Amino acid sequence: MEDKPLVSVIIPVFNGSPFLEETITSVFNSTYKNIEVLLIDDGSTDKSKELCHRLEKRYKKVRFYSFPKNKGLGRVLNFALRQAHGELICRINQDDRMLRYRIQTQVDFMDKNPEIVAVGSSIKLFENNGKKQIVHFLQRDQEIKKMWHIVSPFADPSVMYRKSVARKVGGYKQEFWPGDDTHLWVRMGTRGKLANIDKPLVEVRYHSKAASVRYFKKLTVVTYKLHRWMHNHVQKAALPVQLFWIGQLIAGLLLPPDMNWNIYRILKRVIYFAAGVAHFLRNLKVKNTIVAKVIPHPMALNRSGQ
């Protein structure tokens, strides 16, 4: 088992020296040990390459690859998929941290649910100023696919997925960067079920140099493109939803990233709460139906009173 790890932890690196060592430490603090870690430097201009070399020497389970020029995240991740020995791919970014039980929890979940092709989790979003918040994601496949025209199925650094399915659907597509992760989840979702574990398994750092902030306008345009692609190739969207896309595009281009992300998280909370209420009511209806079937109807008395 040590020669062939079950889980490959993939960490793309681009000018990630400020937080990368913290990320790696969190991976090797994991309670689950049957892993390998792939560090792929994508043409960094800071001291990331030197740090990756040191980490490779320090941890025997780290394999380091480096590109002299920037290739783009999608191409780097596809390279990692080809190099990975594990059956399960565990994603985390160069500035985030995983909790000690993250990998074990997701491995157990995937083992018990073979129909699941990708599983994410809630995340603990934190800022360098100490501000924190928990962000929840829809848990069940039916809920995720009902709302994936509006909100993304996962937080990328929380996801574990089956390598075989990712490769079957063609891996990441660079033309959809920085929404290439969501594009992959949707295509994988056509081959199996998606799910989220409803507790934080990763700590995601929100800061001004994060890709989700630096490239927000690019992400806004690509997200609209992705929705149009989904509408044409995966699942038709109702007209009000398509109008929502246009509003989202305009807001993304005109409003600051922080404001957009705050609005998006509020929307996610509303959707998560509504899905929870709907699930509770469905369960209540099922339980009432079962009770009604179990309790016998009273027998009518005959005229003699017997």
C-alpha cells in the first residue's frame, strides 16, 4: 500500500511561497497516511521552486515537478492527473489548510458510496485579520444538480474525486479557466453522483492575492460562458435563471470582487437553508405516511355493539 497510495494530494504552485509550507504541514498532520503529495510549480518567479525542493527532501511522500514557464492551471492539473498514482484525487490550494480528519472522512465516504464520483465539504473561510465564517454547500446530488445553474457544486480545495472518472470526461479544460474546476464537476456529474459532507474539512484563506479575487472579472465572464455551455450540452435552464446569469455578469464586471463574493455567500446561505427546510418537510411527509399505514383504522361497531 505504501508503494501505491490510495490518495494523491495535488497542489499546483504559482508564487505560493508565503503560505505553502503551512499547507504542506496540514497535509502531513492528517490522520490518514496512505497518500502521496504532488507539487507542480507553474513557472513561479518568487522562491516557490526552492521551497518545493526543500519540501521534497523533507517529506519522502512528496513528488515535485516544475515548469520553466507558466502553462495555466488546467494544463498543470491535467499533468498531475497523468502523474498521480492514487485512485482518489484530493485537491487543496497553495494557501489553504486541511483539517486532520479531512482525508479519512472523505475516503470513508467514497468507500461507502461507490456511486459518488466527487465529494466536497463545508469550508471554514478565514482572513489574515482573523475574521472567520463557515460556508455550507448543498449536500445531496439531486439538490446540487437542481441548483448548479446558480451556485457552484463545490469549493475546489475541499474536493476529493475519482481519478478514473475525471480522465474519462477529459480532465480540465484550460479554455474555461478560472472556472475549469466547475466545468469538470459538471461533466463528472453526468457520469455519477455529487455530494458534500456537511462539516468543514478545509480552511480556505481569503486574501487580496487569491486567484478568486485577482482574476474575478475573468471568472465572471467564464462563469457566464460555462452556464451557456451547460444550457446547451447538459441541462436546459429556465428563462428567469438565464436572466439571473446576465445580472450576475453585469454585477461581476461593475462591482468590486469583495462585494460580489459577499452577495454570492448570502445567496448560498439562502439556498442552503431552503434546501434544508425542503428536505425536512419531505422526511416529515414520509414519516407521517409510514405512521398512517402502520396504525390500523378503527373497526366500525355493528348494530349489536360488538
